[in-house]
Amino acid sequence: MELFPPIPLAEWQDTKETLHRFAQVVGKIRLAASTRRNHWWNVPFHLTGRGITTRPMGLVDGNPVFTVDFDFVDHQLVVSTLDGRALSIPLLGQSVASFHDSTLDALASLGIRVNIDIPRPFDLPDATRPFAEDTEHAAYDPAHANRYWQVLSQVALVLEEFAAGYSGKASPVHHFWHTFDIAHSRFSGRHIDQPPQVDPVTREAYSREVISFGFWFGDDTFAQPAFYSYTAPEPAALAEEPLAPASARWVARNNSHLAVLPYDEARAESDPLAAVLAFYASAYRAGAGRAGWDIDRLACPGGTTDPQAPTPRA
């Protein structure tokens, strides 16, 4: 299929708002039932051949080993246990309230007990409304949900290709349910002291110097899908650094700067894949150079750390 198919925010915003909250319900189950990892790496979703998955969880908390998967081909939520039992819930025709209740009922039917500490949306306009009371968000267009997954899958592989060029500490390519973006992060190892008033989520996410690269679908503050990168903490004069391709730019946001390549601008390039990779590479050089990273030492050309390593043959 077409690389980077169109996904204008205005055409699927109602579905996106519903799906974002569905994802937060399941994401908070993952948060409650998984072993904590640095920078919250235990929490995001990963891509599958049909949608997104929590990955296996349970066991350490007394629950059976289980997964929760969104299937955006048949448009089902599938809860599965290691012994082969499974229950599915339709995504179409659900409000957030009915989805929340049906998901918890499915878990209970399989002998899984998970306590969501804060059963409300995180960092969304209706963050004070419990999931169980949200009958407002109930739009779900299967074609748009499928397109969302297709775009995620393509961007994930682009990020995997880009991630191969770095040998330092780096995150997986993963899909964050709180911000509804997909991202990969590189770390220098430098510890960052943060003011005591910084919230716990942010403290853990940015406890080390980091350059992140990703893609989001747009929101009320930036109403178009875009590839992005940022460096945290932001070094001086970062926004003076050049970006590639020419359609990329620095955008002021929350007292810092994002490197942004709008999705439609990337689609218009003669080689969209090369344009996105060039964008991520230029944003990395900008942040790492200004922050004083040893770019040559951290390089991993061709995905290898040994320059003499032969190419494996299948």
C-alpha cells in the first residue's frame, strides 16, 4: 500500500478522541499489571500484525500471564491468557464508559484482577471525568481506525531504521497512550537534576539527558500530523541549527523548541522515506552537537558496533 497514506486530523478527530480514551483504559491496565521500567518503558504499546498490544503481563502480581490487544482489522479488543483462553470485545458501537466496563468484565471472567488507581483520562480536557461515566465519546469509524494502525506501522519501521544507527542507551520504538504518539529516544547518560515541584511522570521520563524522535497525529495545539524531535534539557541556541529537508522547521512549544516535519510535507517529497530519515538525522545532529555528545563514538553504522563484523547471511 501507499507509504504514508493521508490521515488529516479533521477527518477522523471524533474517532481519534474515542480511540485515545480506549487506549488510556488499556494503558492504565498495563501500568497496573506490569513491572516498572526506567523512563516508563513498561507502559507503552507495541505494534502487531493486526494492531497494538500491551505485551504479556501479570504473574508477578498474582494474575495469570495475559495480554490485551487491539485488533484494527476485525475491530476487536482481545484479552488472552497464557493457557489459551481468550475473550473479545467489539470496538464499534462502544462509548468509553461501555468499553471500560466491558474490558474490566472480560478481565474478571478470565480470573484477572487489576485495580486502576486513577480511572480517568490522563492529561486530556476531560481528565476529571471517570471513564465509567464517559458516554460522550462513542465515535468509531473502522476505516479511520485501520488507517491509524497502518500509519503507526509504517512510522514504526522508519523509526526502527533510524534507531539502528545509535549504539548508546536507547528506548524501544513504542506507542505512548497518554500522548497518542509513537517515539524512539536516545540518551547520553547524563543525570538531570529537576526542581522538586516537577510531577512524578515528568521526573522519571526526563531523569537523563535525552533526544526523542517520533510522530503524532495532531491535536488542538498543533492540528496536523507531524514527525517531530526535541532535546531535553534543551541546549542553548538549538533552534539556530539547520534541519532537513527544507520543509522542516523549529516550532516554539512550552518554553522550548520542537523540530517538526509536517506529515503532508513529507508525503510531498520525491522520496518520503529518505526525507523523514534525513529529518531525524538532522534533528539528532542539532541536539547532540549543541549538547556536546560524542556523536562519532555513539554511532552504529549499519546497525553494528563492530566495523569488521560480516553481514549475516540467511
